[in-house]
Amino acid sequence: MKTQLPLTRAMFTETPQTLLSCAPFNVVLFRYPSGIEAVRLENSRGSVTLLPFYGQMIWDATFDGRSLTMGSGFKQPLPGSNIIDTYGCFAFHSGLLANGCPAPEDDHPLHGEMACATMDAAWIELEEDGVTLRGEVEYIKGFGHHYRASPAVTLLAGRPRLRIEMAVDNLAGREMPLQYMCHMNYAWVAKGTFSQSIPDEAFRLRTSVPGHVHPTPQWRDYTQQLEAAPETFDGLHRPEMCDPEIVFFADNLAQYGRQVTFSVHSPEGYGFSTQFDTAQFTAATRWVLHNADQQVAAFVLPATCRPEGFTAAKQAGSLIYLAPGESRHFAVETGLIEEAPQR
């Protein structure tokens, strides 16, 4: 049985209000001092804080007392039209007409129009095994593209895990380009190590330098070493070498199987992992950055292409085109690595 509870902006106040309380879940509504509405989904392992009308970002996620979210100077979400206006969230939807860092010949915002989209509707769905925030926004331009985006985030019952989804429907009478990345900004894990179900050599260092990256001589020397021998990358043991950011790409993921898993492991015994279907996501990005302002270890960002902008994807042949009436669906499961059951 599925229970649906519609949300309106009038339901949110600066004093948190419990919308729903049952055995496996609580749903709490509140508004940040910045004026942005938030939904906190809680289970026995932790909570996730979502922005139902603001791109349906995942602002924060905490399980077993451990935050999964990147370190940043943002204490709350801030209003904006570009993701850099509020770059402190755990995850956001990057795309959909264009994705990634725009090249000089591109005219799209960093990570596309969906990241900070104003949602048309939002609602809660309650089932036995999960509680979900769903939303919907219709994008339309005169003489331009017309689509419906339907994101969703599900907190699983009794588990430190999330399911993040995005559905896209082309409502126009002509084809539309599609680029999508599930952009999860995981916390820095001191001395952490990476593992994945694809070979280490599948990753290649990004050699282009986006406009927001300002190389230092030390960084140039280090990345030249990694370009020659990417297998020498030693994870998160040397944060000083990850300023500015270090980025790796892996392409054509389907060659490694239908389901792939990526993880980061702490010497303290905990870890994070992400699993997804390579029929939906053909590319993976690994992004690490550590400085005084931001600390992030995005061990995998599943995507339909590399995040190097619209023109780069078009030239690489990795741009998707949806025919009139065509739809695509994407799903990711992510969170704390769960211990194997005792036998």
C-alpha cells in the first residue's frame, strides 16, 4: 500500500513540524533562515535533508552519526540560479540539456539548468520499505526545448542507504539533447582508499583545465606524474596534492558488466559505496578536492558522459538525443557500506 502526502510551501516554517511519524520513519518539514524549504526524512540509522522545491537537492545525509556530506563554508542552502551559489550540498541533479563545466564555446551554466530548478510540485510517498520525496518540474521555452523532469529520493527502512532517481520525458515535437549526472559530493575520508568493480586502469586523468581551476607548479608536476602512471594515485593520503582538484574519468562502463559498484574505505573501519546500472550510466567521474574552503571525495559521479560541457559531449559522440515523447530513467543506490549479515 502506498500513501501520498502533497507538499505546499505554506506548510514550511522555521520551527520544524512533524508531518508523519510511524514505526520505521519520521518526516519533518522546516524552512531555513535563507527562506528555502526542507524535508528531513528519518529512519533508525539516520536522516537525509532534502530541498523539495529547489532542484530537489539533497542538502545533507547522516547515518550512524557520520555525515556523508562534503565540507564547505555553506551553513545552509542559499537562493541562486547556479549551483555555485549554494555549493555545499550532498548531491544534486546535474543537467539536463547540458552538464558539467562549460567550455568557452558553451553558453550553459555550470552543471546545467536542473541543479537549481524551481520545482512545480513535491510530495511524500510512504511504503513499507521506504519513504520517498518526489517532485516534478516542466521546462519549456518558446522555440526551444520542452521536457518534464521527475526526481525522487528514497530513504530505505532500517538501512543507511538512499535511492536517488531521475526521470526525463521529452514533451516537445522535436528531439532534445540529454546529459545527466548524479552529482554526489561525498565527505573527505582521511587516508581513505578507493575500490571498484571495474579495473583500476579504466580511470584516466582529466588533462583539460576548466576555467575554475587555477594550477600551481606543485599540482602541475603531480598531475603530470599521474597522467603518465594513473595507477600511482594513492587515494586520500595526501590532501595537499588535491588542491586544486584531481579528476579521473572512466568511459564505456557496460564492458565491465550490467551493475557496477564504487567505494571509498576509511582506516577507521567504515566506508561509503554507490551502485548503478551501466545501461543507464555509461560514464563515471572521480573528483577529489581538499583545501581550506572545500573538502570532498566524490569517489564516483555516475553520468551519461564526461562532465566537460555540451560541445565536448557532442564532439565525443556521447550526447544522448530523446525523440519526441521518449523518456529515460536513472537510478543510483548509495550510502554507508553495510556489514555482511552474521551466519
